[in-house]
Amino acid sequence: MAISALLKASGRTETQVPISFRRHVKRLAQGFVYWSGIEGCMPRRSSAVVLMYHSVEMPEASKYIDPAWSMTLKCFERQIRFLARRRHVIPLSELVELLKNGREPKPGSVVLTFDDGYKDNFYVVAPILRHYGLPATISLATDYVTSGENQPIDRLYAIFRTHTRARIKLPFSDGVEVNTIYDLRQPSHWKLAYQICAQQLSQSTREQREQILAYIEQQLEPTKCPPRLILNWQEVRELTRQYPEIEIGAHTAQHVDLSVADAATIREELRKCIEDLEREMGVRPRHFCFPYGRSNSLARRLVAEAGFESAMGPSGPFAVDASTSAYCLPRVNAHISGTQLKFYTHPGFTALPRWLARRG
């Protein structure tokens, strides 16, 4: 099957623009609602928005992290400055305590969370949060902190970014066709091949991930090995010592998709992650974050049984109120425009029509 046919079969085209027309219209409507002041006239409902970050730009590191997960320093500082001045930023623990007692968050409440534990969370993020006096929660996939290895998605991105061979044949696909050859000199091929590989990694065990990455590396022959991107335990301990307003949460041991894992795997991921954090940090983690934002009823039940007070994951609906389960806390991906950030964190946001409030 030709690449163009493959792209079409998977819902993509060679000339597809990043944002669909309908999504573009919705964003324009959201911007109009915010800047016209209409949203400010809506009822100020008691709710909170949990923002999800990953990495923030740091020299010699960010170029090895997918831009979808790495925010520029300028954008991050602008967001944090706005949130500190115009919103009510609270710790995750405070939000969970409110939910446990059946109480509503203050209108305009925001919680900051960071996934995976990138080094920049200590060296770049924490000083900025301290400057504005804001709390946050950083969730760690503990096996990578212990081993000093970069997470598979970052290793994959580095391979694709520094490849010396332009053609790759993938023995797996996104459900369309296997053994397709991609020419990475074409942006559409590069993007599709990378997305397929990333999806395959997210659904695999650690052993399978190593096999996949070895296969891809052998075909593409990258020129550079990226530096360590994830915090080590010494840095994590120093981070919490210098910045006590930042809490450390759990993100499994091996960053496994718990929505497709069996009960034994889920229990082992939780047990190992808890033990690592207790051994290295001297405290039991209170909050959990589902890798990839994916969970199911079994995973949520086992997280609760493991003693966690909350679990974050799904990407919508966005608002958290007294009716929200503490084990299914929705989050908003913070990789959005400044107008969208103001829109989604506005106290009147949840009073808007559902079609307009929903992201995407």
C-alpha cells in the first residue's frame, strides 16, 4: 500500500493541517467568549482545573524531548505569572481533602502537576514556582529514576531526530498495514512513523520496548545519544528539601499503561513504585498519576486499595467539583495558547455550553 493510501486509511493526508477547520472555529469562538467578557458574566461556579505539564525548556536537553511534551521557558513563565496573579493555585493535597469532605473548591482554583520527573523540573521549574509562591506535584516513574535511563518515548524521539538513515520498515502499524517502508525525508512519513512507534511503545512491556527501540536504532543509526533527562534520587531529595511546597507523587515503576494491564501487573507496578518512594524519600506517596492518562475501573480500584488518596488521568471533562471522584481526576494539558489557558481556568468556564467548553 502506498504511503498516501496508508495515511488516508488511518485518517490522515499528506497535506493535513495540524488543526481541523472545526477545531479552529471552536478556538476562535473560545477566544471571542473570553476577550469579549461574556465568560466573565457567567455564574462563578465552585470548581478547580488540574493542569498537566511534563518538561520545560532546558539547554542541551529539550532538543531530545518531543515538543508535544516540552514547553518553552518563555511560555511557561508567562503561564505561571498569569496563574499567580489571576487564579487561586492550590496544592493537590488541598483539592483532594476538599473532595473527601464533600466541599467545593474556590472558584478559579488551579492545581499544577508535572509528569515523569524531568531534570528541568528541579533546575528550571522549581525556581520559577518558588518565585511566584506556587505549589505543585511531580509524579515519578521510579524505575527510570533509579536506573538513570531516559524513558522510551524520549529515546525514540532522539533516534528519529538524529537518524542517519532515512528509510525504516516497521513490522507493526496503527491497524492499517505492517512492514510499510517510510521515507523520513518526507515530514508526513516522519510524523506517521514516529506516531506508530510511540503508540507501540506505550502498549508494550519494558522488555518489548527494549526490543522495539533496538530494532529502530539498528535501522536508523542515530548519531547521538541524548543526555540524562530524568531526575535521579539525589536530585529528587534535594528538590523536596529546597522546595517543600513541591510534593512527589507516584507514576508506576515502569510507566506502564494500566488500562490494558492485568491485575497482577497493576499490583506489581504499584507495589514497586511505592517501595521505591518509601525507600528513597522516607514517606509513602499520597497521590497517583496514571501513565498516558489511561485507566479503567480495575486500575482505579487497585490504586485505591494500594492506599493512594487520589489518582489523576483522564483528559476531560476538565472541571473538578464536589461530585468528582478523587480516583478519576481530569486534567487539562497545559500545552495550549495563553487565551485557552485563561479560558479553561476562568471561574465561569463550567457554566458555558458543553460543546464550547470541551477542548479539541
